Amino acid sequence: MTALPFSHPVRSAALPGKRAFAFDLVPGPDERAAIAAALGLLEPPALRFSGELRPVGRKDVALEARLVAAAVQPCSVTLAPVPARVDEVVARRYLADWVEPEGDEIEMPEDDTTEPLPDVIDLGAVAVEALALALPLYPRAAGVDLGEAVFGPPGTAPLRDEDLRPFSGLAALKDKLGKPEDKG
């Protein structure tokens, strides 16, 4: 098991019964470097994760927080640095009576913020997960275009992306047919 790049564990049993537990987390330089390494960032991110854990009902816990971060990712085409800003609301609901769905085919719940209540809620791990989900999957540097790969056997016209679009030939066909004459 790998060590978490940023960890701030809170025991569920130690949470105050009827009051909210407020937190404001800012990782230190070593933790920021570990987050950068874990997420493939070019520089350690600036990150702040603040909010509260509050009781819901008798046994459940809700996490409501705000993640604000600045990160630098490599461009997915050129590997040039691409800055990214994140300002996200993070919500989780931890249920004490969670029942794991069973069977070969299960329906995904509409609310994907619900999880079983663990013995320890790691606020640092939640922050890193939220950051990973909020960052662009394929960042691109300004002005970078993916371009088009054109392949074909020697002696034939290569097949282009435009040729594969199902309605790409309709405009040309319409122009060939011309406008119908008015029979008025």
C-alpha cells in the first residue's frame, strides 16, 4: 500500500455528536511535492481545503468543503506547462447503514457523493481526490492543436477525418444537384 501524498485523518467516533467539526487544511511543501508527483503535475500545487464535517441524523456524517487550488499540468500534446485553477465545492455523505450493492448487474446510484462511513475520514485524501477529478484530463497549451493524422496505402488517397463524418458529403451533393427550378 502506497503512502498518501497528503493525509489528515479524522476518526469518525471522535467527531462531536451534535456540532460541526470545522477544518482548514493547507499542505506543507513536502506534501505539495508528493501531491505533484502523485498527480503528474509539473510544479507543487497551491491548495486549500476548508469546510466542515457535520452530523446528519443519529449516525451519518456530511462533509461540505471548498477546494481552491492552482496547479501546472503538462500539455497533452507538447508537454509545455499549462496552468489550471480549481475552485470546487466538495460534498460527501457518509452513511453508517451503507449496504454494498450485490449482483452481476447493479444500477449506479444517482447520488455519487454517498459512501459508507469509515472508521477514519481522511480529509487530505478527499482533497487530493477532488483535485484529481477537477483537473482537465487532457490539458492543452494555448494555441496548440492536435492536428490530423493522415494514413493510407501508397498510391491511394488517404482517408481523412472529414471523410468519416456521415453527413460530410451531403453539402457537396446538394451543390452538384443545384437548386430546383421554379415551375410557377
